[in-house]
Amino acid sequence: MRLAAGAELVVGGGATGSLIAVEGESAVGDHVAIAPRLLRYDDRSTGGGEHTDDADETGHRTGVGVEARCYPEQSLDGFYVGAGVFPPTSWDCQDGGYEESGDETAFAVDGSAGYIWMLGDKFSLRPTAIGGSYHTDFPESGAFAGLGVRFGLGS
């Protein structure tokens, strides 16, 4: 099992944002790994908010997701492609002076590509690219893409 934490900057769905993830990745075969993930997505859109048309809207979503990754050479080593799902479970947003929070019925599906560089026996650097689609009733719904980096620990 390898633990990793990282951040990605994403653009899309009428917003820009950041995705912070903590994950544990485990090989389930010679070329496949599963990575359960705890995620926080923060977004910001300018104008066109749900309650006020001229104010900036900021949002924060958290939840648990999972990503399956395929490694052409060997699990947990080198290049990988992945597919994941992130169903946020809670959210809060501020639209001008209006604030609200609650539970959200929404989900994001994504595809990713990345590379794991081992830095010694226990540490890794993982640049990654992500693209997908976020589905909800909020204005931030739609396609997104981003780049990021993760730092890993474990053998």
C-alpha cells in the first residue's frame, strides 16, 4: 500500500478550482491498482451565481472517491492511466452575501494519466493530468481538466 497526497488545479464548468486529495493505492494485480481517495474540491466562478448575477461565487465540496489505474509495465511503477468517480457528500458556498451548505446529490467522473517516479525506496513524485465531467444542479456543472502533482510514501 502506498499513501499519497497532492493537489490539482482544474478549470471547467464555468469555474476554476483546486482539488486536494489524500489516497491509499494498492495493487490488485500485475498491472492494476485501486486508489480510494478522500477529496476536497474548492471552486470559484465570477458572476452568474445562483442567487446574485454579479457576485463571485465560491464553493467547497468534500467526499470519498475511488480511482482504478492501469500500469502497462508493473502496478505502482511508471506510467499509468486511470478512471475514477467522486460523489461529493457535503458542500458549502458563498454567492455574494448569500451563504448556504448541505448534502449534495452530485458526482464527478474522471480519467487521468500520470507517472510515478520513485525517489529512493519509500518516496515518490507523481505528476498527473485529469479530465472529466462534474454533474450537479449548480452552475459549476460541466467538463473540467487539470494538472497536478502528488507526493507518495510507502513501498
